[in-house]
Amino acid sequence: MEKTDGIGKEHGSTEENQSFKDGSICGYNSLHHLLSANLKPQLYQEVSRLLLGLNCGKALETIVPPESAKALSSKHDFDLQAFKFSADKELLREPRVVRVGLIQNSIALPTTAPFSDQKKAIFEKLGPIIDAAGASGVNILCLQEAWMMPFAFCTREKRWCEFAEPVNGESTQFLQEFALKYNMVIISSILERDINHGETLWNTAVIIGNHGNIIGKHRKNHIPRVGDFNESTYYMEGNTGHPVFETAYGKIAVNICYGRHHPLNWLAFGLNGAEIVFNPSATVGELSEPMWPIEARNAAIANSYFVGSINRVGTEIFPNPFTSGDGKPPHPDFGHFYGSSHFSAPDASCTPSLSRYKDGLMISDMDLNLCRQLKDKWGFRMTARYELYADTLASYLKPDFEPQVISDPLLHKKSF
């Protein structure tokens, strides 16, 4: 992968630092490209083993996308990567291979443009990427959180509510055509306006079936109140529980953005039988990047399912500066959305990440038989103590709860 301008100049120069504002890592579009370009092949292979794990005892296989998909990637300048998760061959079950895709993207017009133009431009930008997914035979496709608008919730300005739409609104209708055309299930995370309940707003994932039908929806369970991410100005915690959607290609669930920080949220989707859990997100580097490659992978391991992690890309500049409640001066943007979308598997293997600064499509074949195989191997469900956890949680919810702490009596003994 070619480096961006600025590499090779004296370290710390102003020109070099400016070039990295595109979201690259020292001029490279991802950590994996940085390592592959600077380590000897044998050393890079060993580092990759430690960072990405092994799938069925070997490095993850790459898939060559069809020429039509590669042509779209080249023409529209988006990152395209594809990998294969295998499972051990079984005697009584045939392989259950499903092809899954993740799309990350930046907004298409400045946030000062008319709202209708902004949404239309995003539709036009995503069309070729979805076509590339369809040409590649993707069965299930997930878009990023609130893909149909800028992530304006930092501003706390109510005018951005105009982007909200019903579950069957224009964004869903736009995607239904692709779902029907490509026989594809599509997960679409939108700002929902619930017309039947006082036009209340929700952060909602709409599940579109491969026949273009709406299978159902899930509303975001956990709403952040962290710095610029004070989203409760617009919507509150969801009321749909932890649904798992049985589709033509497997049982899927959606853990929207901030829910990835809550292990019990991941657990509940697993208890309901999810085989793939998607995490459509919008998060910036300074806040969360060290956690990004860890949380989803931990969830995949602990719950014996696959996880698809999607984050938007770019820096979105808003017309009016806003504050974050941290004493710092007002600023017009969140920071850089660092992309880095990827897949994690229940055997602790994961794909490299998409670019930190380019639109992208990540594709993966995954044999869903791997989920049961890892349940059998590790026995996490069998060895879990749900009755103990339930008792602790039930006790914790009571007003008179007291933590179960046993103190060393010598800590409180007076010395003479």
C-alpha cells in the first residue's frame, strides 16, 4: 500500500505532521500496512500471528474479489479487502458458509449543504460500494451507524432531527432495491422517527430481508454521555431488548455502537442464539481507538459467535462550534472517525482492518459451524454460573444492596 505524502521527510516537520491529519498512521492507511511495509516477511508473519490469531491452525486465507468489484473499487476509490474464516470438517453437518460484508464511508458533502442534498449524495456514494458487495456475492451486508447523515449529535442542535425518518422511510426504500437485486440481507442503522408514538426519535437498526422485506428493527440499548457523545439530547435508551433475527443466511443481531462497551449486552445476544453480531459505530481516535480491536474480539471469543465491527471515516466539520463540557475551547468537529472496520471470529482470529481514512468494503466468508465447534471446545456456556450472576444482579438492583466485601479484620485494629 502506498504511503501518503510526507513520508521520508525529517521527523516532526510541520509538513509531515500536516499530512497525517488525513487520518493515516505515519502515512500508512492501517496498522497492518505499516507493519507489512517495515518488517521483514518472516517477522511480519509472526507479528500477524500474534495480532490476528490463527483460524483452524493457520493464517486467515484471503479471497480474490471478482474483477467487477475491483473495478468499482478503483473507479470510486474505496478500500476493498476479502478474507475467509474456515471451520473444521464435520461428519454429520455440511459446512454453513455465508459471505458477509461491512461498509464504512465518509459523508459526501459539507454539513452546510442542504440536508436533502447531503442525504442524496450519501446514497450516490454508497451505490457503487453496495454494487461491489453484490457483485462479490455478499449475502449479509451491514452499514455504519447513522450512515444516512453526518454524525451531528455532538452539536446538540435540534435542526439535525430533520434527518430522522420512519423505519420504512427513504433510506430503507433505497436499500430494499439492492436487497432484492442481490438477494442480500442488509442491516441499516438510521435515526428513526416513530410516527405512531409521538414522533419520538430512536437510534435504530433496520433489518431488511433478502426479498426486500423488513424483517424487524432493534433500537440502541446504551446511550453514551461521554464528552461530545451526549446523544441523549436526541434519543434515549432503546426498548427492543436483545432480538436475534433469523434470516435466510443465519441468525444475526445488532449491538449498536456504545453497546460494545457493555459485556452483558454482548452476552444477551449470544444467549438468544446469535451467530453473527454486527456493531455499527461512529467513534473517534482520541476517545476509543485502543479499545476498538479488543472489545469485539473479546465478545466473539466469550460468546462463540462472529462479530462485524463497522466505523465511519473522515472528519466532519459543523457550522457552529460546540463545547464538550471539559473546559476546552469550542470546536467545530468531533475528531477523526478512524474507520478500521473488521471481522472477529469465535476462535480469536480476526481480519486486518480497512483503511483509517478511506471508504471501504470488507468481505468475509465465514463457516457458521465454527460457532458450535468453539462452544464444544471451550464449554463457556456449560461452565458459566448464570444462577450466581442472576442472584448478584437481583441483589444489586435492590435499594438496600450491600457489596459482598470481606475485610481483613487487622485493617481496622487499633495499634497501641
